[in-house]
Amino acid sequence: MTDPRIQPDLHREFPLRCVIKVIALDLDGLQQRLHECLVRLAHPARALPGNHSSTGKYITYNIDIEFLTLESMRFTINELHAVHGVRVVL
């Protein structure tokens, strides 16, 4: 079944290298939990901290990653979104 959020004209050639942006609550241990998620998925990528929100409640992480298939990209995004504290995965 095709994901309705991905329009047919937006499908890309794989392998595809991209940067995923994760927006999350600024919680202790979050970067480690993201790293553990990537290790569990056998991705050699690292979650590098980015900017904090003006209130300091949220932080961004950037993950430079390569996907071999659209399915692996969707699965990885879903797994990252399931990490405690993560609010948005772009």
C-alpha cells in the first residue's frame, strides 16, 4: 500500500542520502536514545544536536543518513518518531 503522504511525483531514486531533522523535548539522554535507535536499525549515522527553541524546551537533531529503499526510509522515520521525547521527524 502506498503511503498517502508521499505523492507519486515525489518518489526518488534509491539509494537516497538525506538529512533528517528531529525536533524533540530537550530531555537528558535523548541523543543517546536516538543513537541506540539508529544502531538497532543498523544505520551508521549519528544524531548531531542543532538549535534549541527560544524557550529552551525543544532541541533539534540532524541525522545525515542514506536509505537503500523507500520502505527502509519509512520504517526508520517511524522508529525515530517512537523514541521517547521526539515530537516531529522531518
